[in-house]
Amino acid sequence: MSDVNRGRKALNFSEWSTYGAKQQQEHLREICNEVEEGEMPGFSYTLMHRAAALSKAEVAAVCRWTQSSAQTSIAEPE
């Protein structure tokens, strides 16, 4: 199974609106965790595409976005 297919199975943004608020919040937390831990983008991808590696500022921006989006999903009814 390709990395893209595995990723879509775990989180498919095309289906975002079908996720409940709690599930959206969990996905957003996981996004931040994975970029902070250096798991995303994946090592094999950044090995081939060095410019895809995230800087500390980019990691912080992703986490700010996920935290802001998580707050928005709390305000919306399920």
C-alpha cells in the first residue's frame, strides 16, 4: 500500500465534514504531534525531496493552525 493510500485511510480531508467534532479535534492533535516528532512529512519523502522538510517555524505554524481549527470545531455543533 502506498504512503498516500495509507495516509488517506488514516485521514481523508475530502471526508472532513463527515467526521464529528471530537474526531476532527483528535485528527488535528495528531497532525501537530506528527510534525513536532518529525514523522510528517515522512523520512523517505524528505530524503528524496529535501525542500519538503519542515523548519521549526513551519512546525510551529502547523501546530498553531491545528490548535485554532480545533477551537473552531468545538464551537460548532456535531
